[in-house]
Amino acid sequence: MSLDTAWQVAIEFAQMSLLAFGGGTSVLPEMHRRVVEANAWATSAEFSEMAGLAQAAPGPNMLVVSLIGWKVAALPGALAAYLGMCGPSSLLVYVFSRFWERRRQSRWSLMLQTSLAPITIGLALASAYLITAGAGRSVGAFLVVAVTAAASLWTRIHPLWCIVIGALLGLAGWV
């Protein structure tokens, strides 16, 4: 792949970076749309695999952008995707935080914080739906997703165990 492709990756992720309210996971639906539908850099199943791997790996969950960049344009793509995703939002937060600290208790800042919470929750739920839909359409896949969601909500089982069990079920051909 060429450096032009790496630049295209950087631009796509830089645009998404500025939409990432509540963390990088909140832009997974838009990331899916751009990576799978708009640019055809990966299939929906590949996107779900990369997102799952990024969640299971230690470190930031935005490792998925590096995996996508690597798939599209090898090392230059991975670096471009990561810098594109982290650079603009980090710069914006740095500049805005100085302004925000002086007006932290103002009425409009409290209203803004309150209004962004449901948006963030909705984006996280949309992300969960996309990853689930890309994981498979079999009855077994839906059962694994349902049991994993229930275990995550109502028990203290570490999510990594759910991933391991799901992987073993997949290897055994039950999902």
C-alpha cells in the first residue's frame, strides 16, 4: 500500500477523533461505517474480530484503530490511524481544558455535561450492537452474546473469561 493510503487512513481517523465523546468506543459505529461500508477496508466480520482483539488485549481499547490501519497500509497505516485518532482530540482537550477549568461550575457547563451523558450511553450501545451483529448470525452466536452480556451485567466474572469461553466454543464448532 502507498503512503497516500496511509494519509487517507489518518484523515478518516482524525475526523472521527473529534466525534469521540465518552471515549473511543463511542465512535465504533461511525468507524464501522467508514471502514466497512464507505472504504471497504475490511468486512463486518473482520471489523468485529479486530474490535474484539483490541478489547481483549491489555492497554487502551482504541488499539482497534492501529489494527485497522495495519490491515489497510501495514506499519505506516497503523501509525497514521493511531495518530489520526489520538492527535486531534488530544490537542482539542489540551486547549479546551484550560478554558473549562475556569468555568467548571457555570450553569452552561453543568448542562453540557448532563446532556452529553445520554449521548455517550447511546453511542456505546450502538457500538455493542455493531460488534454483536458482526460476530455471527447463528443461534449459537446469539446465545454466547446473550450469556456474555448477562454475565457482564449481573456477575463479577472477568470479561476475558467470557472471551476465552466464546473462542473455545467457536473452535469446537458450536458457534
